[in-house]
Amino acid sequence: MQIHYNTETGQLLVQLDGEIDHHSSNALRAEVDAAIYAHLPQRLILDFRNVSFMDSSGIGLIMGRYKILQPLGSEIILQNPAPHISRILRLAGMERLAKIRSEVQKEAVK
Amino acid sequence: MKINNEFRCSFPAVSANEGLARAAVSAFLIPADPTAQELADLRTVISEAVTNAIVHGYRETEGDVYVTLRMLPERTIYIRVADKGRGIPDVQKAMEPLYTTAPEEDRAGLGFAIMQTFTDTLHVRSTPGKGTVLIMRRRLGKTDEA
């Protein structure tokens, strides 16, 4: 996982990777939250391009971060989910909490 | 009912074994030539079921999770996940979307909803203090738009 904060835009970009399940989500959550509390970003971008598997633990992860960011007026963007991850995001109604988008392959914003 | 193939395993209820259970499902399904979506669905299903056993059945205490996979006629996959944990006092309640007994751990309460969506049938048998058995079936090769 790579985390990058852009001070100019107030964007926290989290490039997730591997498998997101109950086992991996505790460590993920700790790292993402540390970055959130360090920067209080205006926008959290979770990039799923390199995520090969996600179950409802990933939904819990998104919902928990939403609870932290909503009082700050910050938004969440979920980007580049593979089709089976999109299905789970839709099933969980995540489009009500976050923007879901797919980026055409281009240089990651650094 | 005729069983074309069967795989049984048990493993300690620790979260590292959630990935092991998914790998077992993948390996068992490969000869049946599932679509990418069928494979992803059933990997998700076993992940949810095993996570439930670990998080809710055993509440992170020691115990074993028992998995049985069967290939039944007409390309029907049978998945049984059992634990000898606390059991579920109110199965109906537990199956309501967004209901969770572990919100402080960021559990979304969507495990059962996902299992129901991604399988054709789901049966839950649970006895408080004795444990829980989940039995799910999914027939491969149906066109299934979700």
C-alpha cells in the first residue's frame, strides 16, 4: 500500500493492493487512519487498481473512514475497482457515501 | 444425492486462514471451469462465512473451522462452513443487512447479504453455545446478473 498526501489539493491518495479481508483490514485501517489524522484531508481517494480481492471487510473499512471524514466535510472517492469489487460496492450501496469512478490509465497524480 | 467430488478440511480459527479457505475454493473449482465472476463470487462467499466463524462464532478465541466443498450434479457447488463457537441466538436478526454485533471493529454487517446474493440457497443452523453450520449451494453456468 502506498499513501501520498498532496498539500496543495488536500488530497490523500491511498493506493491499496493485494487482498482486502478481515485479516488484512486491521493493519490497513491503522495506516489509513494515521494518515487521515495527520493531514485531515479534504478528499480521500482509495484506489483499488491493484486490489485482487475484497469482501465485506472492505465495506467496513470504507464505512468507518466515512464516519471519520463526514464531520470534517471531506469526501471519499473510490477509484478503479475491478468488476467483482464494483459489484460488492454496489451491493453495499457505497455510491451513497462516496463517488465511484474509473480512471483511464494515466500517470498517477503525485 | 450423488457427490461427484468432495474436499474437507479444518483449520484453526485465525484470520490468516481466511485466505487459505479462499485458495481451497479456487483449487476445488478450477476443474469445473467457472467464469471469473463465479470464481470471485464463491471466493467472497467462503471468505464471509469463515470470517463469521472466526469473528462471531469464536469471538477470536481458540477453535476450529470446518469446511466441506462438494461438486454435485448439474455443476452445483455445495459449501458447508461450520464452527463450534457461541452460536447465533437470533438467526433472522443476524441476517438483516447492516446488523452487526461488532460495529467497533468496522464490521459492515453485510456478510449474510453477500452470501445470499452470491449463492442460490443458504441454510443456517445455529445453537447458542454449540455452534453454527452454514450450507450454501450455487449452480455454475447460469447467467446471473446482479
